[in-house]
Amino acid sequence: MAGEESTLSNALDSGEGILRLVPNWVPREFCIPGKRLKLHPDDYFSFGAHRGGIDERWFASTTKADNGPETLPDEGLSYIYFKDGSAERKLLLRDAIGLAGERILGKAVMEKFGGWTMYSKFFDNLAPLPHHLHHNDEKAALVGQRGKPEAYYFPPQLNNARGYFPYTFFGINPGVTKKQVRACLERWDRGDNGILDLSRAYKLTPGTGWDVPPGLLHAPGSLLTYEPQRASDVFAMFQSIVWDSYTPWDQLVKDVPEQHTHDLDFIMDLIDWELNVDPDLYANRFSPPKPVRPESEMRAEGYEERWVAYKSSYFSAKELTILPKRSVTIADSGAYGAIVVQGRGTFGKLAIQAPAMIRFGQMTEDELFVSLDAARRGVAITNPSETEDLVLLKHFGPQA
């Protein structure tokens, strides 16, 4: 414990409150990697082909992935990286917050929330996912988890290739009855259960996003997606066949108490019905970016910053662009994680750059965690390029 405290203190002091994080890869057995995560082509099955391909990279995560019995003890958990002379040190972000939560997140956040209660990820799938939802607090608590709201943003820098189906189904068409949806569950093993016949798809556009509260059915499309979300990994798949691939019933009831795994009344109650049949779903859930200040003022100072996730009280996210040959100091009200998606430069005392290619297990200079004091003090960021923007995505937890 003393060694961990010393490593953390040295890392915080050396970075003046800014920490480097190690790339955090997560496989999914039911997914097909879109191969836009910048992993080396040989490394997408580094957990073993039987575990599925790597199609997620998690950021600032204190949440363990829930990938079945072969899930590794630290799968999905972010590590802090610190180089102490010639020695390389690593410490779980979860443990660091346990040791020094008030210094990293602030006393008010620790007292109100007990720690860092969000994470973000890049989700990178070649094909669409099944129509599914994430539980609310009440239903998630029955399996010892939190409810899971999330948000989507589609970074232009990582979406040159748009996959097989860049459209996402959201909700259930107004006028559809609960009996019709229940019938889809009743015919699970007869082939395609037809639930997408009861929904509608929306074209996905890079540089825009969506808000996805708990209980909202959605079948994510094939754009690479930046997903800030509450710290939870609960879900229930409601679609039995996706692109001729079978979804086992177990994926529907993964987070359902054992006594209810064949209780269709209970499973139907996971759906927030009014949210799903909302006739104004597009107006209420589509989330175009919003400038944090007048754009002309920000550009005059050498940067642009936009809210890209802003409809949840559990998390938020910004996209920050530093213009070529400019230096700015950006202050924020809370601690946050950050990932560089374009360019290179300096972030406080640390060098940063978006890598072109990453080997599995390799350290990078693209992911950071900024403590409360550093965020409030303001971080000096410099873009030395003559021509290229420096772009970061920043994810925040709830504010106390």
C-alpha cells in the first residue's frame, strides 16, 4: 500500500495533477471488430479468438467489464502509468481513487458519489448490434449494479470507413402495442423475432450524437462511436437474429435475476414504454454539438470547444480543438478523462499525440486523467503544428 501511495503521489506531482492512462482494450464475443481503433491488424484477437475480437477501448474506467466466466480480473479497468526514472509503474485508477479520491476528484464528489461513477469508450463494430436496452437503477440494483444511461458521439477523425450499416434503430414506433413486442420475445427461437419491424432507423452523421437513457431500445449502427456513460455494464438484448447471426437468450437475461429469466412480464418491464414510443423521439434524443462559448470568441483565442454529451446528469463530454500554432489555457469545473483523436502537442507538462498504430500492450501518449485542482486551475495546451488541428475528447462525471 505504501508503494502504491508513493507511486500515485509521484505521478500526481510530476504531472501537476495530470495523469497518463494505459490503453484499455475490451473484447466482445458477439461483435465484429470494425478495425478503426488503430490497433495493429495482428492484434484484434489478442484475448484469444474464442473471446471475440477487440472492438472497444475504454477510457477512465473504474468499472470491470462483464464478459462472462473468462473475464480477466482487470478487464475493462484503466491503469495509471508513471515512469519513475528508468522504472515503469502502473496503478489501477480505481485503486488510486480509493487511496486519494479527494485529491483526484474533490471532497464534494467523494462524499456525494463515493468515487468516479462514469467511463467512456470507443465502440467499433463493423455491423449493427441487436436492438437492446440498458437497465434503470431499480432493475439494475436487483443484480447488484447501477442503471446505465449513455450518450453517443461519432468522431469524424475515426469514421473514414462507416461499416456495413451506419444507421441506428431507436425506440418503438408510436402505435405499437406491448402485446406486439411481447410476441417478439415469444418467438425467440423461430428465427428473426421481428422486433426491428416495430422500430425505425436513423442515419448516423459524423460530428453529431444521441442521448440514450436507460430503458430505451436501440440497435447501434456501424459508425465508430464515442460513448460517455454511467459506470455500469448492464444490458438486455431484445433481437434474436442480427444479420443472420443468432443472439442467445442468455444475452437477453444476462442481468435478470435467476427467478425471472423466463418471466416475460418482468422482461417487458425493463422497457421504458413512454420513452420508446415518444413521437418526438428525434427532437428529444438527437444531440447536435453545442459551442461552450460564442464560436468567434473561441477562435480568436485559438481554440474551439463544444459540448457533445449534455443531456444526462450522470456524465457529460466535450470536444476540444486547439488550432494550429496556438496555445491556450482551458479551465473546467470538474475532474475529467481525455483522449486525443487528432494531432500532437503538449498538455500541461505532458507530451500528447494521437497514434497512427498501436500494438496490444503498448503504451501511448493519447489518454489522460485530469484531477480537480488541475482542471480548475486550467491546463495549458499547445499545438505546435503549422497545419493540423489538435483535437481531444473530454469526459466528465457528475458534478457535486
